[in-house]
Amino acid sequence: IVARVLAGRGVPADDVPDFLDPALKRLMPDPSVMADMDVAAARIADAVTAGESIAVFGDYDVDGASSSALLTRYLRAAGGDAMIYIPDRIFEGYGPHPEAMGKLAAAGAKLVVCVDCGSTSFEALEEGRRLGLDVVVLDHHQVGVELPPAMAVVNPNRQDDLSGLGHLAAVGVTFLAVVAVNRELRRRGAFASRKEPDLLQWLDLVALGTVCDVVPLAGLNRAFVTKGLKAMARRDNRGLAALADVA
């Protein structure tokens, strides 16, 4: 019966073990397979070690909010100075805009990381560059050949990205970026005097954003959700525990 169901869902025989038992250890790729990932990780690591103020600019949907929460929690756990900016859906609309870049520069930000947005924000990122801001984009939306003027655009749906990870939600891309930054900080000896963050504790946020953005529950996404639901059941995140209780 299971074989018939799997066949009906179009799961190839070779993929059955990972479909039924999706393990992160087997399915996690090297984050460096994504275009610009190493550049992004190095710049974020630079900001953490230098104590620069980092602004996380997120979309207002669940994928954007969970991406913002994930990155900010990681940066603070790694010793970074991070703030979150979520635009007002009615008055500001989707994605970064020039006025927001001005606010972030005035607030002292040196690096802006756009999560679940930014891949098509040419005018805003141009203004950020004029103001002396470095911008890194972590996104998954479709994008044309031309990319905005950012230091790095990490997006598996870039036309020149060959990672095969285009099914990820933004929170999945952000988690891979966190893995890459953590690896870079470890390489620099940043955890010699402080505890290295446990990245798996935030898989509840990855699962939430992945499911709510309705991306395919296949491959790495399936592992994110399977392991993330187990993390969610531990109720370590008070906000998610409260949402679970009222739902």
C-alpha cells in the first residue's frame, strides 16, 4: 500500500528512503553551492566580529518573519548587534524602499541583510549604497538576469545559480546562510571564548516558514519540517508555544 501511495505521488524508488525518513545529515548540502553564499557569509561574519550594527530587513509574511527571527536570534547568540525592520504592509508595501534605507543608516546600521525580499529592489539598494550601507540579500523569489546592487544576492532562483535548491523557502535559504556564517566564525576562532550556538534549536522557525510559504515538502524541505516539528514540540519558543495553545 505504501509503495502504491508513493508511486501515486511520483516519488522515484531511489528517493523513497529520504522521503520516508528525511534526515538533515543526509540531505543538507554544503551552503557554498549557492551563488554568492561565501561572500555573504564572510561579510556577515565581519560585521559580527567587528561589532557593527546589523539590520535584518524582512518581509511581513510568515516566511519573512521567521527568517528575520532566525537570523536575529543567531546573530545575537554569536555576539552580534542585530535589529529587525519589518515594513508596514499598508503604508510601506513589500520589500526595502529608499526611505527605509535612510532610517536604517540614521539608526547606525552598517550592514543590511534583506530576508525574503530584495532581489528586485534596485532603487532601494542603490540608495543604500549611496548612504554607505553594505547590503546582503537572502531570498528565493524569481529574479531576472540583472541583479540589484548588493554585496551578495543569495537566491537559489537566480538564473546563474546551479545549486538545485530553488524549492526552498526564504527561511530555508536563511538557515543555510546561518550555517555558512557559523562555519566562517568557527574558522576564525570566534567561539574560543564563547559558546557556539546550537543551530538545530531554531528548526521550529524553519519548519513554520517552510509550511506557511507553501513550498514543496520534498528533499531538504521535508527534513526541515520533520525535524522542525520535533523542535516545536519541545515548546522552547514561547511565542510558538502560545500560538499552538490558541490554535
